[in-house]
Amino acid sequence: MAKEGIHPTYYAEARVICACGNTFTTGSTMSEIKTDICYNCHPFYTGEQRIVDTAGQVDRFMKRLQVGSSIRSTPRQEKKSRKPIIETADEGEE
């Protein structure tokens, strides 16, 4: 038995509204739920391969990718070779 007065109100007919325009009902503690992706538009369920951009993350990644490829396309300058430092111990010192 559930205690009285400590549980949120349960809505058996909660309405879910997706950004794609799809609506359906489900049970929830919220009367209306707004979501960005649902079963009607999610790439896993639709079989489409599309990029879901959240807050411009894909654009930022593509910019970094272009900057990285432009850096790699410029020829590198060869480093000056250094002579290796070889430490030799004198035989008389210990």
C-alpha cells in the first residue's frame, strides 16, 4: 500500500508532443511532455542515417575537423637534429 500524500499525481493519459509533430499518450507524473525525438523520427527506428544536431555540436566538430586538416596539409619543418648527450663516468670516481 502506498502512503497517502507523499506521491506525485499520476496521469494515465499524459500527452507527449514531439518536435516532429507526432503526439501520443502514455502514463506519467507530468500531464504534458515535450520531447525532441520520438519513435516516429528517431534514426534507430526509421532506418535513416541523419545527424541530430544538439546545440550546434556537429557544426563545432566540423569546424575543428577542417582546422585540423588544414594544419596537416601544410608541410612540416624538419627539426634540427641534436647531438645525443652521453655521460661518461671517470674510472677513478665512485
